[in-house]
Amino acid sequence: MARHLLRISDAEVTRLRMMPVADTIRLLGLYAKADRDYTPKDSRSKRIHVSVANTVIELIVTCNKWFDSHAKRGGGGAIDLTMHLYGEPFAKAVRRLQKLHTPGNQTSDHNSNNSLSP
């Protein structure tokens, strides 16, 4: 069985690493809800609950950075978050994101169940 090498440009990796968490969750089509009772130390931060694979994950989010408060693990950008949420290696997470983020794909606009505004 031949392995296909995934070629990812530096620009693509940078773009995905800079993607805000809310945009990533919308792109992945996941249900997420902001915790309105959360009082952050940093006014830019919020706590959100994300449903993935019949599990709810609590994330503390500041721009494109996130921290899973139960797993005690964090990262930044779409690639790290996708790897964490789906337990995928780098290449598989990038392929998932690239597949969803193709021109003309409106996946991120169709998830009306997201409630990420504070």
C-alpha cells in the first residue's frame, strides 16, 4: 500500500495556526456554547463547552489559544485544536481542515447551533 505524502505549504500552516478557536469550531461543524457565568482574568478570554463524539469538552479560549481545563492541555490555532478534539495526528488534522475549508464550501455558515458570543 503506497503512502501519499501530504504537502502543506508554510503559508497554509501559518493560516491554520492563526485561525481563531470560534472559527475552527464553526468550520468543524461542532456545537459549542459560551459559559455566560464565567468571569475571566483576561477580558478577551471566555469559557466554552464543545460537544464532540458524545463528549463535552470545556475550553478556556483567548483568541486563537485554548486550554482544556479537564485534560490540562492547551495549544493554539486550528491544527492543534483539531488534533486535540479528534485525537488525530498532525497530517490527518490538516487534511480534515483543508477538506472543510475549500472555496465555495459554506460549512462554517451552516452551523446555527453555535452560541459562542458572550
